[in-house]
Amino acid sequence: MATPLEKWVNEQSKLAKPDKIYWCDGSIKEARRLIEIGMKEEKISGNPVFQELNQKSWPNAYFHRSHPTDVARTEHLTYVCHPDKDVAGPNNNWMEPSEAKKMMAKLSDGCMKGKTMYVLPYMMGHPDSPYAKACVQLTDVSYVAISMRIMTRMSKKAVDRIGNSDDFFKGFHSVRDFDPNKRFIMHFPDERLVWSIGSGYGGNALLGKKCFSLRIASWLGYQEGWLAEHMVILGIEDPQGKVTYVAAAMPSACGKTNLAMLESVLPGYKVWTIGDDIAWLNAGPDGKLYAINPEAGLFGVARGTSMKTNPNMMRTLKADKFYPTLFTNTALNTNTNEPWWDGIDGSIPKNLIDWQGNPWDASKNSKAAHANSRFTVSIYNSPTLSKEFDNPRGVPISAIILGGKRTHLIPLVTEAFDWQHGVFLGARTGSETTAAAMHKEGVLRRDPMAMLPFCGYNMGDYFKHWLGMGKKLKHPPKIYSVNWFRTDDNGDFIWPGFGDNIRVLKWIIDRVNGNVGANQTPIGMIPDIKDLALGGLDIPKEKIEKLFEINSCEWKEELQDIEKFITQFGKHTPPEIWQEYDKLSKKL
């Protein structure tokens, strides 16, 4: 007798009509075979799905060129289909579930004709973790199958975990014909179902990532009493060997991966990587907040990654291990058969093919590598991987850091007065937009906890849920705001960032451990300059002070924008958020 999983796969097969069905087991042998298929049999826009790169300098690395219309998350085509529009909130596009399913069924009818349907069973989180979830995704392209094999724990263990149960996350994905007018990503939170059509890009196609781990999981967490967050998880080891764990939320391309794999400039301090993008946070039996990384890979922005900015990531990308590594929409150096992107070490090669497959002409002022070019690599390749990564219980979080890209206004680091103030601090967070989403760059966008594109329900209720989590914890983490991107009068960044960010992390863990004081301001607690480890930095004192400058006139305009943003959630916005808003307004 067929299991609920087998029945579901068969039903989707009747709709998609693939030539054959292949159940993946996540083995190394299988991964090599799928890469061969991608190099020799499958094509996208006339190009092989995979192209082998220089195996001496980039072991086990392959290049993937996506469809030219398919290079970023398509938030305007991403929907959250709760039965009640009010539950989805103004932060989500909404469509009535039955209407959405009818439309998607029409688009999916026969979408896999002439193709293989790959069945991808995987776990989000360690299989032994009580917080892990079993998932299955269907797809019709080897790029997604290989990427999911890198990004998740794909194996038969997921099938065993599901057994005869219907308790698993379901994902249907097809690239169809890449028609942008027939491209949609639909979420059905109550059914734990994601249905994606027309895109092969990471956030739209690797459904275990933003779709399951954040949009669906955030709704499940709201119902079950935990948080699914767009957060880095890292451990900071001090010279005495004590490790303090922190989680940090930052929008895409604002330094999450660099932070997760930071190489410290301070002697005796080390950073250990647990995750670079997603954290599931649960209240532990001891009253502390525990975090697991549900993923097993790193899906990072290539642009700006180098031995100078993120040496540990470069070592990860070049690690000679059996896990495949993928580069998407970078340029190619035809002399050496190596990937190239803006900011990588060395001079610009003379013979480059751009991300669309054309010879690159520097005089035409076009980009050789796409601004949102990516790498997909196993976290097990990382030289900084924490020994606690596979701990089923997760790690205890002592501090939560909320960051964004602001050239003015926001200090380098600010500590919230308490949990409630910290939630408000997160609710008002804004960031200047990046190329990871289909927007103009440099426009201010409110992005609470870096979750605006990923919260699977009304964000006013999300704030309420955060406030409730604080009440469940006997030992809640301290909450901080950081901003590496403040500029001087000439528009130059004041703070060097990258490895020097350990100086800010050191102050945070010193605060957590009660080793230093702080100065109170209207917006929160900021460091006394003498308590920051600034030795070796060539930054004038007046510029350091500018990093912590609070301009009341500028903040009045900010307050108006914050009020406008919070107001849109109407009755769903908790009164505690307005209390904090009023306090800030009066202080300023």
C-alpha cells in the first residue's frame, strides 16, 4: 500500500507529466551522476546546466548560467495564501488559496513533459534534532537537485522520518519555460506547501531555503511557540577559550556571510560558524534561547568576496572535499577556466566571458559578473565550522544583533534597554536595498529583523510573537543594533568592517558577560569609546565619535517614517510597540 508521500508524488506526476521519476538518495555517487547529466543532457537557454571549472584551483567546482530573466528573488510574484487576507498582512502579496491553486494547476499541467521529475527528500536541521523538519521537494532540473543536496541534509533518512505520516513539508517546483509572465511562487502555510513555477533562481527554486525555512516555518513557529529567523549563528571565542553564541539578522548583501565566517583581527579571538542565513530559535528547558541552523550549505553573494574581505569563505570555496561547489552568473576567465567577479583578488583578466555568455568589453561599462552572482557550497567545507554545528539541541544564544545598511543616522552599535525595546528596535530597522531583490539599489526600505520579504504572516502579529517569546525566557538574550555602513562627509565608509567587526562583537560579549558599562542615549545604550578595542585602527577620534552621533533633527524625519510603516499593520501592531515609539519620540 502506498504511503502518503508516495501518493502525493504520484498525484503531482499526473499533473506535471514527466517522462520519468527519480528518487534522490543524497549520495556522493548520485551527485556526480546528476552533474554529468547537467553537463551533457540538460540545457538552459541553449547552455549546459553545468560547466566544469578548473579543478586544480577550484576543486569540485562547476559553473551554472541561469536564464537571463531569472537572476534574483521575484518578491512581486511571491504570494502567501492564507484563507484570510488579513492573516497574510500588508507585508505579503495575497491570493485566495483555491484561486491560487487553480491558476498554478493550469500553469503546471504538463510542465515536466520530456523531463525527469527529481524527488528530493531532505531534513531541515539535524535528523536527531527535536526541532528538525522532514521535507520533500519535486523539481525538473539538475541544478536544483544538486543545490538542494548541498544546502540540506538530503538522504533516505528523511523518507524514514516521514514513514506513513502526512507530516512533511511539500514543495512542487518546475522551471517550465522560464516565461517571466508565468512565474509565481505560492505558499500555502496551513498545508505546509510551496508551489513554484517558472524560475530556477535560488530563493525561488531552492524551496528549503526562504520558502520553507522562513515563510512556512515562521507561521508554524507562530503556532507552536518558536521563531524562524533570517539570522546568522556564530560563536565568539575569547582568549580564555570561552565561547559566546550570538544570532544576527541582516538583509541580503549586508555582510551576513562575512560576519558568519569572520577572521578576527584581535589576538586570541576566534569566530566559529554555525550558520550564515537562517536560524530556528526555541526556548530551552533551562530558560535560555537555543538556535539551530536548518541548512547545511552556504548560498552567498560572490561580489566583493576575496581573501581581503572574507578569507575563510575563499578557503571554503577552494576546499578539496567531495561536496560539489556551484558558481552562478559569475564571469568566466577563458584563459584559466575560472570564475571571476567584482572584488575578487587580482587584476581583471583580459579574456572574460560575461554572465550572459558573451565576450566582455570593459569599454562598454557593463558588468562582467551579475551583481547578484552567487556561490553554493557545503558548510562542511568551512575551516571555521563550529564543533557544535551538528548538536541536535542547538546552541544557547546570549545576544541578538540586528543590522542594516544605513549611511547616516544609525550608530555603529546600540544596545536595547530591555527585550521590549529590542523588539521595537528590530521593528523599526531599515536598510538601503541591494541587488538580491528586484529593486533599485540604495533606496531605504524598512525591513524588521531582516524578515520583511520572508515573514509568512501579518508582521504586526510577528512583533507580538517576538514579545511573547521574551516572556517565555528566564534568561533572554540582550538585543543590539549594528551598522557597519555609516559614511563621512565625503561619502566614504568610516568603519573598516570585515575582520575589524570583531571589535564590535567583543564589546557586545563584554556587555553580555558584565565586563563593561555603557552610556545611555535616547535610542539605547552605546559604548564608552575607551571600552572599544580600537588599537591598530587609523581612524581619527572625531570620526569615531561620528559613528555614534545622534542627530535629533534627522531622527524626527526617521520617526515619521517609522510611524508610517508601523501604522500599516493596524490593530495587529501590539500596544507595546507604540509605547516604545512614544518613549523614543519624547526623548528625542
